[in-house]
Amino acid sequence: MYGLPLAQELGCNQTALGRRYDDVIETILMGMLWSGQTQTMMPKLHSKNLPGMALIRSMYLIREDDVIAWRDANNCTSSGAPAALRIPAPPRRHKLGTSSGSFWR
């Protein structure tokens, strides 16, 4: 289910997808037109085979126009791939050991 096993190995309990409001509407319409079903994507799905893991769609209520406005306001460019913006990567997190275990910084 969308990289959940890898997320679990890294110590995470959720994986986020960038599905926007417009994607949800398009998916509902495609389902109605192609299969005659009225179904939608839920904003949060709990994994049935990986306990404690969830898939979230954190941009579920954000319109595509708002994403484009943010991109333009922050001088981001697109590589042409649907979900690829060229934004400087944040510093990598390093796993640090402590006497009581480890934590992420």
C-alpha cells in the first residue's frame, strides 16, 4: 500500500500522498462514467496488513489553483512531471543514538 512497508522500517506510522481536491473530484467522475460506481478516496486509510500504519492524503481539501499560486509565489519551477517541483531539499535528518534509544533530529 504505497510504500507503507518502507515507512514502517524507517519508524514512521503514516505515508502521505499529494492528492488534491481536484484529483478527488476527477476520480469520482471517472468512476461514475467508466464503471457506474460512486466511490471516493478517503483522506485517511488504516492498513489492514501493517498494524499501526496509515495512508493519508494531507492535501485532500486544497484546490489545484491554490497549489499553483503557492508555487508561483515561492518561485518554484516544475520539471514537467505531475508531482515534481524543484524546491531546495531540506537538510537530511540524522539518527542520533542516546542512552535510552534513538531519536530523529
